[in-house]
Amino acid sequence: MSNTQWENLSVQALAVVAVVYFLALLAHLVEWAALRKLPTDAPLDQRTRTFGRFGFLLTVIGAAVQLVALVGRGMAADPNRVPWGNMYEFVITGTFVLVLAYLVLRGRFSLEWLAPIVVGFALTVLMVAELTLYEEVVPLTEALSSPWLVIHVVAAVIATGAFTLGGILSVLYLVKERKPDTTTGFLARVPELDALDRISYRIHAFAFPVWTFAVLIAGPIWAHYAWSRYWGWDAKEVWAFITWVVYAAYLHARATAGWKGRNAAIVALVGVGTLWFNFIGINYFFGGSSQHSYAAPSVVQEPVRSSYDLI
Amino acid sequence: MGDLNLRELLRWSWRQLTSMRTALILLLLLALASIPGSVIPQDNIDAFKASQWREDHPDLAPIYEKLGLFSVFDSVWFAAIYLLLALSLVGCILPRTRVYWRGLRAAPPKAPRNLTRLPDSATYRTSEPVDDVLARAQVLLRKRRFRVLAAEGAVSSERGYLREAGNLLFHISVLIVLAGFGIGSLFGYQGGVIVWKDGGFSNNLTQYDDFVPGSLMQAEDMEPFSFEVTDFDVNWLMSGPRKGMAQKFVAHLDYRETPDGEEKEYDLKVNHPLSIGGTDLFLIGHGYAPSITVRDGNGDVAWSGPVIFLPEDQATFTSFGVVKAPDARPRQIGLEGLLYPTYANVDGNPVSLFGDDRNPRISMLAYVGNLGMDSGDSQSVYVLDKSRMTELKKNDGSMFRVDLFPGQTKKLPDGAGSVTFEGMRPWVRIQISKTPGKGVALGGVILALVGLLGSLFIRPRRVWVRARREDEETVVEIAALDRSGGGEVGTELAEIVASLRAGDVREEKS
Ligand code: HEM
């Protein structure tokens, strides 16, 4: 297949993904609508269960097609490469990881109730990315062509997906905390506050070391080779550091009596805020001054910024 | 009396400082304090932007200056936060290490009086004698890698001691990283130099274009290497969406590690630095240096050689440069203007179509007068001080420009002299940096990660088994307690109960 064919394949696959996720979302909404009046302990009727399974199946198909879209993106480039060269590619990979994480952890942590949220979130983000971030496939710039890119980005995407999931749980925690006595509907089937807090903690405990590896080990090693310094307080690095510190504070908050639960959830949400601000905000507001400026790629991105420092 | 109060105050402050809550607040404060560093241009990151910002905000700039907002990460208040955090960290690590050390060798704690009151507990009855149950419980728990102690009709056990070790390792490693980072910024240096093809460099201060030493760095720390740029290759993409992008930059170097060392070759590329001792050389930029000859009013050569032009636009490499001929007589000559590597005239405007030097052309304004180079003040080679210079015009007073293709010469008006564009040469910008302590910092984060994994995933827990005789039967109570705050012990408890009962031969028979 030619590069253009691969690129078209990727574009079409993503359109399919959007449709499939949309159907999955509908199925889950029907499922949950049927559950609205049902007390938590009542057994599910056949119809509800069918819709739930249908939604799950569609989500699996959607994720598989999304993987095709990602591979197509990588194959479309010459030379072939990992599909993580710009924000658009980062978003379609990140949502894939989020959905995959949900699918994998679903059975283990009984996350059925997360389905509409994860699918709805992935669908929305994908649509926004398709409309505002789409870019043609281009070769990686020189500074980006390094095995450390792969390692750094894989870790960062995994951590971002997991932190986002943790953030969703924290929101649910705060919502449920305000109405602890609901016995019917969605909120009632969300796990107990204690369990929510614990699952959220586990997810964060997984994401934090991955993030540490991504931004404090792989990132600096790569920055050393590409930019001649391993840490330069570049805007992107500052915010990665802020995110790290906030999540360290989250883990502390969890360990401090009185900060469990509600306060920890708030700190976790601050963490997600800094994470996404780093990803979106920094690129848009400070795109030019950050060396990590894949927001608006100039034609030649080799870092020569410092030529201006010559006085 | 006052003495005592002071001591109490100190002790109170120390306890506050090393409390978990303070650590939490300091962490959040550190995050908050970093924000201005990403919003306000920083002197040591983008000096050009920072000075521009100062010009644009004349009212705010002095205030910001006082607050250190142009170099947040070197500022007193930022340092205050992380030093307090480091102090709090030490104050936290020391007592915890002591406690841990003692706890390491301590026996598992005695079983609580009422095991069934614990959230995770189970009870069953059996006809087996008490001692058999307890003996089997010990074997079973040992097999599950618990540390076991039997006393007073009960078995106490505990495992997961390494969690705290991981936690301590993590926190100690944070200090190691801090030390590594500190060593780098105190004893290291970073500098940049532009070298054109066939040009050379030897590592001493005078040869750098810009140089930022660490505050304790000594000139002797500079390794005595030297190199020459023998060639520079670049590959321009001629098709595809990134048409015009440059790729595969390679600067071919001949270098010597010491003045009388053997000469070696290295192909310096982006992402592939050359390491000489503890110093690394990076290729971080490239551009063009047109060779220009200036003859003065007397017809003598007043300047001849390559002149570095700085790219203003990464897409087309349209570059800006300045030529100064202080030896020109009777009047000094200065030129200022642009280089178009692939020149084309589009609707009457000169543009460069492409970054490659397919059709280079310079287009410069000429000035005569006093270049101001004798005043003693150092002057940037990239800026022409025009305050005592006059622009040359055509005889009819209209605008005069030196527009030349390679090989061409243009006479200046007024008999001021002439300018020849001899040819093009590429230059490369090489960043040279020595960062001692980077191994320490890297080792530190890796240790921190190892500690973190231990601390997050090792789950310390205790299991107690008590058996007593009651109504001709043995009542067995088992309880488990998670001590990590994030785990559940229900499953493990069920497993232990199941295997404890499974070993009960008599029960199976009955
Ligand atoms: C640079 C500053 C610090 C950072 C980045 C940091 C980071 C962390 C992280 C990520 C954790 C969670 C992982 C784990 O359980 O080991 C943690 C736990 C912990 N930290 Fe810190 N910490 C810092 C300073 C401190 C200080 C000053 C104290 C003492 C007051 C402290 C006491 C603790 C304790 C007791 C835990 C264990 C919590 C538990 O049992 O789960 N930390 N820290």
C-alpha cells in the first residue's frame, strides 16, 4: 500500500471508530436508562443485560479499529514511524489507551458502570481532535527521531490515560459523596465511597511511577541527546514537574489521616488539571517558546532558538 | 525560663516542619511557585524573549525584577521552598529510618484480644486439637512468606517489611537527585559557538560566542579539546507535506582530545552528541555564512571572509547579517541586510523559496562613517551601531542596495569602495556542555523509581490465628489487617482460611 492509501485508511478507520463508539454509547445509555428506577440490589432484566453486553462488544470493536487507525498513521509516514509526532496523533493514541485500560481493568475491578463515561469521553475527545487538530502525516523532525521518543511517549501516554481514569473516578467520588443515599440509578451502582477511593488510589499508584519514568527519566535522557541539556525548565518540563509534584502530594494526602477521600480526590483533580493544561494549554499559549512545540510545527523544527542568545 | 521556652519553640517548629501535613503543603507550594517560571519569559531560558518582555512592560518589569520572576528557578523564594522541603525530608527520613531499623528485627505484634472485631476476620470450628491447628497455621504462613511468632495460644505473623524500606529509599533518592542537579549547576558549564565549514574551535573561554558557567566552575575544568568542521551535509525534502524541511544534518568533525593527541573523526548529528571526557558536543543549528570582500575608498581590501548570517525564518532560511569593515579608509564601512539562499522575485518582492542554497543572493544597505568600535565597549558582531554612520544613497538621492549573486561585485556610491560576494559556506552551531552530576541525578531517579515501586506495591499486612478449646471443639479465629491503606486483605484471608481447613484431615473424614 502507498503512503496515501495508508493515510486514507487511517482517516476512514477513525470515522468508523467514531460511529462505533457512538453506537456503544447509545447502547450503554439505554442500559442505564433502564436501570434508572431499579434499586441497586434488584437483578438486571434480560433486555438491560443485552444492551450492556452489546455496548461492551461495540467498544471492543471500536478499540480494535482505532488500533488499525493508529497503525495506518505510522505506516503512512516515510520512513515508517510511531504515530506520536503531533498533538492529533497524541490524542488518538491517548484515547485508545484510555479505552484499552478500561476494557482490560473492567473485569478485575467491576468497572461496568464506567462504560458510558469512558466511551462518551473518548468519543468527544476524538471528535474535537478530528475537527481542530487534524494534520497530514509528515516525517518526524530530526530532534524527534530517537528511540527515546518512543519510550518517553509510550510512558507518558499510558500515564496520561491512567491519570485521566483516576480523575474520572475522583469526580464520581465527589458527586457520590454529595448524595450518598441514592439507592437507584447510575450513582447507586457506582461503588461505595470507600471502594471508589481505593480503586482511584490504585490507579494513581500505577500511573505515578509510569509518569515518573516518562518525565523524570526517559524525558531527560532524550532531552540530553536532543537539546544538550537534561532539564531546562522549558514550559512543558515545568508543567510536567508540577503534575508530578501534585500527584506526589496526592499520595501524601492519601497517607495523611483526614485527607483521605474528599481532599485526596480534590488534589487528584488538580493533578489532572495540570496534566491536561500541560498538554493543551502550553502548546496553544506558549507554543512558540516551548521546544516541545508540536502544536504549530514550523517547517524546520531543528532547535536553533539559541542562535538568538548570541550577544 | 526563657531558655526553656526557646527550646520548646524550636522543638515545636521542628515537629511542625517535619510533619506530613507540612510536607504536603510544601509540595503544593512548590508546584504553585513553578507556575510563574512557565508563564513569564526566563532570562536563562530565552534571554531574547525576556528582554523583549521587559521592553513591552516597562511598569511591571522592575517589580518583576525585584521578585526574581525572570529567573524563578534561581530565585531566593523558590530555593527557600525546596530547601525547606529538603530539610523537612531529612527530618522525616532520620527518625523513620531509626524506627524502621528497630521494627525490622522486631517480632510480629501480639494478637489483639478480640480478633473477630477486626474488619477482616473469620471463625470456624473443628474437632482438631488446638496445637495441631496452630502448628499448621505456622507452616502455612511461613510458606506464604510471613514472619511468624507463636505465643499464648495464637500465631502472629507479618509480611511486607520492604514497603517502608522502599519508601525510605524513595525519599532518600529525592535528596540524591537534588544533589546531582546541584552539582551540575554549580560545577558545570554550557556554551555555544558557531563554526563555519573549514573553521576550527579549541575549548577555551575566549572562543565561545556565549558561555554560562556554574558559580563554582573553574577554567581548569575545561577539557583541552579542539575540532575542525570539515564538512556539513543536509538533506532537503523535495516533496511531500513537509517539502522544504531539512533533515539528516551531519557535521563532519576532525577533533583532538588534547592538543597533542591523535586526530579522530566524528559525524556529529542531532541526537548523537560527541562526548569528550565529561564534555558533550551537540549539533543544534545551522545556517549560512556568505564570504564577502569589502574594498575601501582607496581600493584596498578592508575586509574579506565569511560572515555569519542568522536565519530569521526556519522555512526559507532568509537570514540577517552585518558586515563591519573598521579598516576601511577614509571612512569605515558597514553593511546590513539579508541573505536569500534560494532567491526569487515574487511580485516585485525578494524572497527565498527554499532553505537550500540553490540561488543565493545578498541584499544589503551600506553605511559609511564611524562604526563605534574604538570606544572600548564590546559590541555584538550581529548588530550594526548606526548612530555615527550615514546610509549611502544613489547620486540622485534614491535608495541604494548591494544586491549580489555569488561572483558579482558592486561599486558603492560616493567612491566609498566596493563589495564582492565571493561564495557561500555553511556554518553549524555547536552547543558544548559539561554537566557533572548527571550520572548522580540519573542514578537518583532510578533508585527513586525502584523505591517507589516497592513502596506502592508491597503491601504490608498482618495475619493472626488464635485457637482455643470450647465445648469439646476447637474454635479457630483468623484475622488479617492491611497496613498500606490501599489494599484489601479479604481474598488473602479467605485463601488462608481455606488452606488451613483443607489441612484438617479429621474434618474431611467426618
Ligand atoms: C521532595 C519531597 C517529597 C516528595 C517528592 C515525596 C513523595 C512521596 C511519594 C510519591 C509518596 C508515595 C509513595 C510512597 O508511599 O512511598 C510518599 C509517601 C510518603 N511520604 Fe513523602 N515526599 C516528599 C517529602 C516527604 C516528607 C518531608 C515527609 C515527612 C514528613 C514525607 C513522608 C512520607 C510518608 C510517611 C509517606 C508514606 C505514606 C504511606 O505510608 O503510604 N515525605 N512521598
